[in-house]
Amino acid sequence: MAASLVSLPAGLPADPALLATLLDLLPMGVIYYTPVVDVTGTLTDLALAYLNPAAQRLTRLPAQPDTTYRQQFPATDASGAWDFHQRSWRGPAPQQFRFQYAADGFDSYFRVTAQRLGEGLLVVFADTGDERRRHVEEALLASQAREQAARAEAEAQQAELRAVLEQAPVAISLLQGPAHVIEFANTRMAQMWGRSLPQVVGRPHFTALPDLGGQGFEAVLDTVFRTGEPYYLQEQVVTIHRAEQPYQGYFNIAYQPSYNGQGQRTGVITSAIEVTEQVVARRQLEQLNGALEARVQERTQQLVAQQAELQRILEQAPVAIAVFRGPQHVIEQANELQLAIWDKTREQALGKGLFELLPEVAGQGFEQILRGVMATGQPYVGIDAPASFTRHGVREEIFVSFVHQPLREADGRISGVIAVITDTTEQVRARRHVEQLNAELEARVQERTQQLAAAQAATERERALLQALIAQAPVAIALFQGEDLCVASANAVITALWGYAPAQVVGRPLLEGVPELQGQGFDDLLRQVLRTQVPVTGKEVPAVLLRDGQPHTSYYDFVYQPLYDAQDQLVGVLNVSVEVTDQVLARQQVEHLNAELEARVQARTRELAEQQQLLHRILGQVPAALATLSGPAHHFSFFNDFYQELSGHRATLGVSVTQAFPEAVEQGFVALLDQVYRTGELVVGTDTPVQLYDNSLGQPRQYYIDFVYQPLFDERQQVVGILAFILEVTDRVVARQQVEVGQEQVQALNEELAAINAKLTVTNEELYESNRQLTRTNTDLDTFVYAASHDLKAPIANIEGLLSALREYLPSEAQEPMVPRLVGMMEGAITRFQQTVGHLTDIAHLSDELGPPPETVHLAALLDDVRLDLLPLLESTCAELVLDVAESPAVRFSTKSLRSVLFNLLSNAVKYRAPDRTPVVHVRAHGTATHLVLAVQDNGLGLDAAQQARLFGMFRRLHTHVEGSGVGLYLIKRTIENAGGTIAVQSALGVGSTFTVTLPRA
């Protein structure tokens, strides 16, 4: 990378006003245009945004006129000037052009230099009418002007053809060159690709549409471009992204080679029709038989409509179009423009041979052209061809540009010719008139030659101003001369990029002054420009240069432009460079991160969708009413089918409980939900009555339910929702109520029997029978309690098993930390619910007189076993357990129940330890005449008087930092009291607690 710039003269201010002053002083016109584009991103005109004083004088326009190039200078299309401006705006390299403009009040020769600058176009021009021109040069310019005019006409015809293709009912695109660059695509093709036209036009096909890569289309396009043979795909399966989602469909695709005016193959024309609906319909037909017939009829109607639409498009096309069939060239179709050229009506033309309809056209060469297209299958393009017609009764000669395209049947057989014709008579006559004017121009050139000396002097002044402009430019500029690339001048910006002072490099060969550039190829590019006089541009090219004395890789955009003197003699190479290292590195990093992020987002989206579906299937199969509520307003975030059935199908995702069940507010259920959300403690309800609206009855209905409201916590242990688990037990409650009624009846009967003791003998048998029925009823009630306990356990066990299966399908914590954490929270809630159900079962067992039988138990031996069970807890907390029970007497008690009492008291003493001291637990025992007295003393947190009063209540938890259900002490108190013993507590807050238990001796 190298460039040259004139050094800034000492004392010249580096001020932004310098550029404005320079533009005001320049004798050359300077214009800055901004682009005017259509919806496809194609340049259609240039708006005049700024003119310097010289440009204002030459064009007779103000500094900021409210007009465009083609509005102000419409006649420049024929001279090729508009084509030159288009090429300059599309490419980064500067362009030069000379032309005569003799229209709109002008009659001058202009020399124009243009280069794209940002989004606009910067143009510098001068009136060179006074320069000397040789006859050969003028002839060459005239030839160039004619060529450019012809090119403009061809481009206009091409634009008309593209307009026809844009309205075609099929997707069409034109790919150019071996890289298959997308030069044109109609709106239907853009919709089929799922992209806008600006996203794809001008880019290689598989760069703009990477999702089409790897599906075999690369080989098809390469084969058609290489061999020139068309290629057709029927019902091809294609996967493409639409709206950032993968889409798979079936398409009929045709690939046709395209040729230029010289018959050279330049690209491939692709046309496609999506036939996904047809393919799917046909496959369904193979399975559903009769259903397909109706679908085929429907599709046939659609095709007929499409054909009708195609006919309408042909009629509205801005060019003449006709279709000839067979060797006699029978006219099958002809739009109104074509009929106007022939001066025939549709009835006169359709169904007749072309040369039968127009006998005067025979012998003009068109027969041979049509036969050649039919025989070879190669299109034929004619430009400004003369043709003689009889129109309006008068024989006249016109000029037409036309394309004869072979018309192929589905089997590839050529059955006719499609003719697209444009009447160019006016353009040809205008061009001939221009050629006549060129002859007159020669004489006028001689007159202008005398002014050359003055123009040369002005040029020297302009050169001096240009050198000052280069020296003060904010970009790196240098000038190189000779084969050794001597640095003739260089501004401070480029010498700073090289890492040297200007004095170290100016006047020396480039590789001698900047040896780090050796072997990087920049000297070869500079010599190439010297040799070929063709500019070279570089985009984001890496270069290794010195920075702070160390080699450093940077990136640059640069232009190597040949520099000429006034006689157009090459004097050197001008280099203009801009460092873009920051932009390149930032873009590379963003592209890499975007690719990684896109892959991860897509993979994660698929995983989460699968997991959500699996979780919903699992929870939907739980045989109980299950719902999750989020937020303090208790909005439904999930519910299964059992819950929806119980609720009368009124539950809706995102709707609050209050909105869905207004009757639940006054019954206190919403208040219970608020309590759970506020305190974080679960609420359990058994045989709870509830009035719910029954859709089938059209009125509220009485239900009875067992329910658990379990809080759901986030990772910070903050309540974020509630899991509602509900089991309808209406039948069970009704049965129990019937039993209670029976019990009341038995009680009344007992009272009556006591009052009429005299009749005891007579009614004894009746009383015995009533007692037997009561015993059976009580037995049924116990059986019902156990069944209800089982009903609560089974659904939770199912959920636990299903969640265990779900873990096999979830990602690891490293991939997605939130999903394992949420599942862990659900498993914790299930475990706590199982414990609650277990405790309820134990409470029910406490009233069972047929519990474990009492036996003689020795306390010392049983404590040794319990200590072994607690050993992990004791070691992890460094707790000290002191036993003084050697002299304790034996007791008559259930070994299992006494073991549960000891385990609960000792584990609680360690779990509720004080954080600032080592836990110490003393166990003492002694005997009295009738009882064993057991004391468990700890130095833990302790309890105040209010806490002690609530200690043995069911579901009472006085400390929330330790997991538990608040049932343990209630159970052991009931167990001890059922055996004829007692339990009491003495405690001081911050000191510790002592639990004293008395049990009957053996």
C-alpha cells in the first residue's frame, strides 16, 4: 500500500474554510449529485445538490438548484454522458469522459471526471471546446458517441423487456457471469426468495442466498453457463429461509442461457413457479383417492386464470409481442402494439401465416431468421433492422429492434417463435441527423483551436491549486514516478501511516524509504498501473507497517490512479489511501459473534420448544387438577385438563383467579392464595366446601375438595407463584356426612334406651344391631381415610416419575442454567408435598387403636442406634452429643414410635443450633416409681413465650431458615400422649431449650 501527496507548504492554514475557498477559486466546474433510485434500488436520476461558482457559470444554474440531471440535461442520453454518470456512481474508481453537448442552449465540448463519494457522485468538468483536436480523435469521439447512443437504445429496450418480466406471473431472475451475480430479479422471485431486491441484486447468487447452497443448484447453474444447454427441474424440493424461518417447498424451475448482442453467452435466466400446493395435493390424492379430483379441478382453474393473466400482461406490455407457430409462422398471439406496426386488426392477423398476412415483408430476410431460430433453438437479436411495410395504403420504411426467442414445448421440442419488437425508426433517423451534424463540427473545431494557449495557462493555474488541495487533504496521498517508484511527494498523513518523517521518504524509491513494504505486493500494483494506465483500487487490504517502532498490521482502502499532464502524457501514479483498521476488526468481530449467537439462539429455541411440549404433556397426564399461578394477582400460567374440567372451562392463560372465578373471592380462597404468596408457607385444605358455577346446570354447585397451595420460589428464595394441587372429594365427604347422620341417629337411640330402661330387654337386640352397624360404619370411615391418603400420594408419585423422565431430555446446567434450576424447584415442591401427605397419613394412624404393639424397650440401646443415624449430621455441624442414660429403667412402648420421638428431638436440637457457638446436646434419663423421665437439653436458638405456646401445633414452623413441615413435634406429642405419657418444653430465647418427656415404666 502506497500513495503520494504534495507536501503542505509552510504557513498555509489547515482550515476547513480552505476547501470552500478552493472550490470558489477553481476555474473548473464542481458538482455534487445525490442519487435518485426506484423501489428496486436501481439508479434512475441524480439530484444536483451543490455547484461551485465555475459550475454555476458553465451550467447557468444556482448553487443548489431544485432539479435533477436528466430533467436539466435530457439530451445527454444520446451522447453517452448519462451512461457515464451511471457507471461512475456504481464503481469506486474515478472515470473520465469527453463529449459534445449541443442542446438546451449549449454548444460545447466537455471533459468530465467523476468518482463516487459516500452515497453521492462528485463530478469535475471543464469546457474543452478550445483545445486542439486531431481529425482522427474527432472521428473516434463521433464513433464512440454513436456506440453509446446505440447502447442507450439497447438499454432502453432492455428496460422495457425488464418491465415486461417484472409483470410476468412467474418468478424470473437474470444471473451474470460464472459467479452467477444477480443482475435482475422480479418481485415474484424476491418474494419466493424471502428477501427484498436491494438485499440480493448485485451480489453473487449463493452469497445473497446462502440457504440455497448445498442443494445441487451450484452444479446446475455451472453446467448451463458452461454448456449453454437449458436445464429443467420439475417439483424440485427446495429449502429456503422466509421471515427468518426455514421453509421447504416444491418448485418447477427452468434454467436458460442468456446471450449478448454478439451471441456470446453471458449468464443464465432462471424462472420458477412454486408448485408446493400441487405436490402436496397429489400426494394426498394417492392416499385419499376421491378427494384429489376436486383439488385437481381447482388447480386447473387456477392455471387457466394464470394463463388469462399472462394474456392480459402481454396486452399491457410496452413493447410489441407476437407468437408464431409452425414452419408457416402462423400468428397465434399478437398484442395491440404489434398489430399497430403491421396496421392490421386482430381478426385479420390471428390464424394466418406471417408472410401470408404481410406479403410485402417476404424477401427482406426475416424468413431466414425465423427458420434459423426454429432450426437451431438459438435466439436472434436484431438492432435497428430496416423493414418495408404497407401501412395506411402507403409503402414506408421503418427500423425495428427485435428479439426472436424459440418457443419450446414441455418436451423441449421447438414449436414456434416468440417475437419481441420495438419500433426504433425515430431513433435511427435522429442518429443519422447527428452524423450529419458531426461533419459540420469539423469546421467549428478549427476555430476553437486558437484558444488553446489561454486554456493551457489556465490549466497550469488549476494544477497549482490542485497540488495545494492535495497537500491539505485529510486522507493519505502520495505521488510515485518512474520504474523505481520514486516518492515525488507525500503528505504528512501518508508518511505518518508509513511510520517515517517526510524527509526520510520523499525523493527516494518507495521500497528504499519504506522497506517494510517489501514483498507485500504494493510495488507490483504500482508498476502495473504505470504499465497499463488502468487504475487499481483496494478494499480493506492488510499492510504491515511500523507503529511505534514495531511491525503492525493495518487495513486500508486505496486507489492507484494514473496521473497525466496537459498533453495526456503519463507522469506518475497518484495514491489516495484511507485507514479502515477499526472498521475491519469491528466488522470481523461482529460477524463472528453474530454467527455464534444465531446458531445458539436457533438451537436453544428448538430445545426449549421441545422441553415445553414434553412438560405440558407430562403435567397434562397428572390425574388431578393442577395449575400454576404467577405474580401477586395469581394469573394462570398453566393448568391441565382436570383443572379445566373442574373449573367449568373458565380458566384462561394470563387471566387472574379473581377474573375467572369471582365466586372464589367471597369464599376465602383468594385470601388463602394471598397468604401463601405473602408468607411463603403452604396451605393445606381437607374436605373444604366450595361453590363453583356449573355450566350444565346453569347455576352454582356445591363441591368438596382437598387442596394444597404450595409456594414457588425463584433462585433468591422470593415467592414468584403458587402451585395449586386440587383433588375433588365430594363423593367421599357426602359418604362421611351420611355416616355422621347415622352416628347422630345412634346417639339419639342410646338416649332413648337410657330413658326407657324398663324396655331394655325388649330393645337390646335392636341396640346390638345398631352398635354393629356403627362399628361397620367407623371401619368404612377409616378405610375411606386411608383411600383418600392414597389418592393424594398417587398423583404426586406420578409427577415425580414424569419429572425424572423429563430430566433425560433436558440440557445440562452448563448449557442452560435456568431449566435445571426450575425443575429442581418443582422437585423440591413435590418432596415437600409428599412429606405433608406422609405426615397427614401418620396423623390418621395416631387414632388407630391397632397401632404397633408395645414392648419392653431399653433406652440406652435405642439411643445408640439413633446416634448412628444422626452421625452425618453431627459430623457436618461439629455437634457434641452427651448421653447420661445408663441408669434409666426400661419402658413399655412401641420401639418404632420411641425411635421416632428420639430422632425428632435430637435432630431438631442440632438443626436449630445457634450460628455463633458449637452445638452441645445433653440427654439425661432417670426413673420414678411409675414413669421414666427423659430430658433433651440444647444450647441452640431458643424460643420466646409466644413461640412456646404454638410449638406443638400442627403445621407450625417457628423458623424458616431450616427445611421442615411443622408436623414432627405434633406427631411425637400425640404419640406420647396416646401411650399415657407427657411432653413439655422450657426455653429461653438465645440460650437454648429443654424438652422433658415422661413415659410409663415397664
